[in-house]
Amino acid sequence: MQTVTIDRLSEYLDQEVQIKGWVRFHRKSGKIQFIVIRDGSGFCQTVFVKAELDEESWEIARGLTLESAVIIAGTVQQNPRNQQYEVQVKSLEVVHLSEPFPIGKKEHGTEFLMDHRHLWFRSKRQWAILRIRHTIVKAIRDFFDEQGFTLIDSPILTPTSAEGSSTLFEVDYFDDKAYLSQTGQLYLEPACAAFGKVYCFGPTFRAEKSKTRRHLTEFWMVEPEIAFARLDDVMNLSEDFLKYIVRRVLDHRKPELEVLERDTTKLENILKPFVRMTYNEAVERLQALGSDVEWGEDFGADDETMLTKEFDQPIIVHRFPKVFKAFYMEPDPEDDKLVLGMDVLAPEGYGEVIGGGERASSIDFLLSQIAKEELNQEDYEWYLDVRRFGSTPHAGFGLGVERTVAWFCGLPHVRETIPYPRMLYRLSP
């Protein structure tokens, strides 16, 4: 008898198959038992009819507990009421009879669920979220591979700051000290001078003492970098990139979106042309909406939410004040108070999901910036070499995976978007 996965049951209608999985739900009704089995690929109802089973198998089935590991064999049928595929059971093997499962139907507090995260993602909702995450990650890699980018793995341990020293995690490094990487961007800039179009994809770390629904201390980020590219090039790339990912999710994860009761018309809006506005225009619009933001201030979460509520598609805000952007950003040739940076703000209050822009190509400008920020020039000599040997305009951006998953799934907090979240007061399991 062939062992099949639940997501392929439609291919075996009226055939006998074997399924290996775990008990998710058990209901007894006289001489019939209904047991929902999950196997990682999906969920399926199995039907136990007493008249069609031997007495021992029937009693074993009656004693099954939630999350017991089982192997069942039976005939695939289509339920006439809901058109879903189910299995009429002929035999049952118990691989392991589970102890009482701690997560039940009753309401559990967030802390309890987070303490049991290793068990929580067996639930149907968490299963749906993490499968959508998988599809997003696969789409990210496919997009850049299809566009001719080369994957460059950037180091996790770094000797210097890239995004400001206040959010660094310091670690012992033999007789020295090192830091957990905040971004792979500085390492990509030399790489794009070798390969033209590159990207890195991996975990990054920010020691921000923040407890907002958008923040994790460890998260995954993808960062492309392109030689001979300008600000407009990466704005266009970011728009094409997000449209590609959401199309993949809509095409391949419809059942999971239904589990989450996600309004997919909201996701369809991502396929429209994005709204674009300068920072100056955004400040004027926010002030007109009642925000107290002043020119020269970075936008807070409330400002981003207020701005995006006016539109049902993402907004690209560009040309920010130099005062709050990283030292390596290219200055705007038309206004030296600005840099050629851009952020993509997601609608529905999800805020910034992409940040990037054009990098400074002048070594003299970078030297002045390093001095202004009181950084140790010696630590950045390797980075400055990119400007000494064949310097070109180049640009890129970073996308946070967890914020993107939260947005696509319609989740209120990023803690559900990663298997094992790390937050200000959460380091286990």
C-alpha cells in the first residue's frame, strides 16, 4: 500500500493509501469516530466505522489522545457535503500514544503560548503562517536568481558597526571583541564591484530595547546591491520584487490564507502601481492630517500608519534628511541637506518593510562622514577600497522577512512570523 501525503489525496480518489501523521482532533459519535490527522502537508478527516474494523482497532482508536503519532490505512473518499477528501479507515497503528497535550481548545495567554512555542506551531494557524513564510523565502531567492544576482553570504560576526553603535550586540571573540551583524550591506558593496548584482540573505541582530509589535532582536533580512545603479533603479526593483512575492503567495498559498481569514483583496492591491512621494511631500501630508512631525525628524510608527491609511497600496518615500540616515548614503545633488534614500511603507498600518537607497561613491565624502561620526577610519579601510579602485554609483536595499510575513498574513505582531522569536524579554525556547 502506498504511503501518501495529505496534500496529494485528490490524486488517489477511491484508492487505498497509508498516511503517517498526528492526531489533531477526535470526535466520537456512537458507532462512528472522526479523527482529524495532520502530517505537515495538510489536514484530513479520517472516518472509523465500528462495523468495518476489528474490535481491538476500534478500542485503540477510542483511546487516542491529541498529538498521538499514528499510521492509518484506508480508502480515499470525497465528502459530498464539503467536497474535501477524507479517508475511510481500514486499519490503525499507534506509533506513540501522546501524553495530555498542554495546548487545548481553551484560550491561552500569549506568554503561555510563547513558552510553548515549540508545540504551538503545530496548530493550524501557526502551520499556515510558517508555510506562507516558507513561500515568501522561496520567492525571494527565486526572484533574485532569475534576475541574475549572485548570492554572497555576509558574516554574522563583524568588527565594526554598520547601522549605529547603540544597537550592537557585543560578543567575546578570543582575545578581542566582535559584534553580531546589523546588516550585510557593507560586505555586499565590495561584492557588487566583482559580480555586478549581488544579494545576501540571513539573520541580522539589533539590540534595540523595543517592545513594539514590529520589532525582534533577531530577524531575517534580504539585501540586494547593484553596481551602476541609482535611486530610481532600486525604487523600481523594490516594487517589482514585492509584486513578485505577493503573486507567488496568492498563487500557492490560498488554503493557508483562508485558514488565517486573510482578506486577499488587500494583497491584490500590492499588484497596483505603488504611490511615490518625497520626504518633504510626506511631511506636508502628515502635518495636514494632524501629525506633529517636524521636518528633519524620522517617521515614527504612528506617522507611517497615518500616511499609509490614505492609500490601499504601498508607498515609496524617498529623499530623506541626511541628519538621521546612515553615514554611507549618497547626498542629493539638488539639495545637500538630503540623501538619496528610500523606504517602502506597507498599507494597513504595517509600516516600513524595505529601506535602502544609493550609496556614496566618493571617497572624500565618505572620509568626511567617518570623521563626522567619530568612527575609526582604520576599521573601514577595506570598505573605502571600493571607492579607491573603480568606484561607481551603486545602490541597494534591505527587506525584513518577518515584517513582510506579518503584512501578508494580516498579523498584529511579528512574534508569530518566525519559528523561535527573540525579543527584549524572550530568549527561550
